[in-house]
Amino acid sequence: MGQVQHFSRFTEFDIHLFRQGKHFSLYEKLGSHPETLDGKAGTYFAVWAPNAVFVSVVGNFNDWDRNSHALILRSDGSGIWEGFIEGVGKGTLYKYFVLGANGKPFEKGDPYALFWETPPKTASIVWDLDFAWKDKKWLQSRKEKNDHRAPMSVYEVHLGSWRKKANGDSYSYK
């Protein structure tokens, strides 16, 4: 497993929007993102931890070693820690280890993770958004309708917390 290499998905404009509180696609920048750097596959990690003095990525790829994969603090004062780790790929379990300015260490799941372990476990899982959609016909037919004249109901449910087994365990819904 490679060490952390300097790499960023952020441009100066991204940082400007981030500071303004107007970056509406941070999920494309923060979190974990499988990448290829210099022809080598791995994952880019980025987390906002402005009061941290040390941040690393821990996971099943490094035996949860807090010191082996330290992220790099951006020099622009944004408080973003980032880096690329060769060999880490889709399906890898991880968390961020953070040492706060108060000296307290803690491990935290990734708030921008795309996939998580089933509770009570709490690790984030490296994933990507690549998916080959097969709904071109439906999208085309949708354009031909005027849905703004018809009523619509939206219902959101988080299946992981909606219903529990008799013993209190969560269903996996897999």
C-alpha cells in the first residue's frame, strides 16, 4: 500500500466557492474518490477539519494504523486535509483519525461517504458514482410530458433506521 501522495481535486475557484459557502457540489471534492494518478490506481481522500493538528486515513488496508497514512493540510488556510493513497480501491473500509487542537484523538466516519457499513459498525466504504444508466427512452418520454400541471407526492424514508429486527438489530436491505 502506497504512502499518501500530494494530489488535489480542488481548484482555486473551488476554494473560493467553499469559503463563500456557495460550493454546491462538494460531494465531488470531499470524501473518497477512486482515481488514477501517474498510471497507478488508488483513492483520493479529502476532509474539512479546520481545528485539527493531524489527520490520517485508517482502514482495513493499513490495519487501522493511525500514523501510516497522514493526509496533507492545504496551505491556503481552508482547513482541508487531502491526499492520494495508491492501492486503495472500491470496497475498502476507512475512517479519518483526527487529533484535535485540544489534544483529543478520535476516529470519525466520512461525512461525504457514498457507502457505509451496516450498523452498529460505523466505517465508511470507498465507492464511486460510476453507473451505466439505461433509461434514455424514459427520459425522452418524460420531456414530452408537462409534469408541472400534475400533482406529485414525495416521500423519503431511511430504510436503515425505519424498522428493526425483534432483537434490535438493523436490517441490511441487501
